[in-house]
Amino acid sequence: MPNGRKARAAGRPTDELESQLEDAFGAPLVSTSANRAGDPPPRQLRGIEPSLLDALDGWIEGDTGALAAPTEIREARSGAVLRGA
């Protein structure tokens, strides 16, 4: 795992389309960040580094909503916050 972490974490979808896809698939979707560690998160598709887009199997272009920052991520077993909101 990146940064030597050996933990699993999950985020809850806030986007209706993402929720519908997870419901249809029957399991959580696996995704990565749209930025490299330490870089600011992009707010639009055109803000994603082209080499990252080339490495993806696919993406959903849509609104980032009213969120001012990326969502919180917690470690699955302990509940420890890995990335704050």
C-alpha cells in the first residue's frame, strides 16, 4: 500500500450516482485518489495529472458537490482517521 501503510479503509459515497453503482454492483467500488500524495486534490477532471488518467480503467465525470475538501477516510478496524475531512 502507498506510504508503507498496511491498513484497509473505506469512505462512504456522497454522490447519488456512485451510490447507485455500488447498489447495482452489490459491493463497494474501489478507487484511488485523483492526485499524488502531497498534491492538492483536483476539483475538476481537467485538473487530474494526465499520467494518472492514463493509468485508470475508467472514471465518472461529475460534480464534486458542495464539499470544500476530500471526504474523511477511517481505518476499517480501529476507526482511526487516516484523512480528515
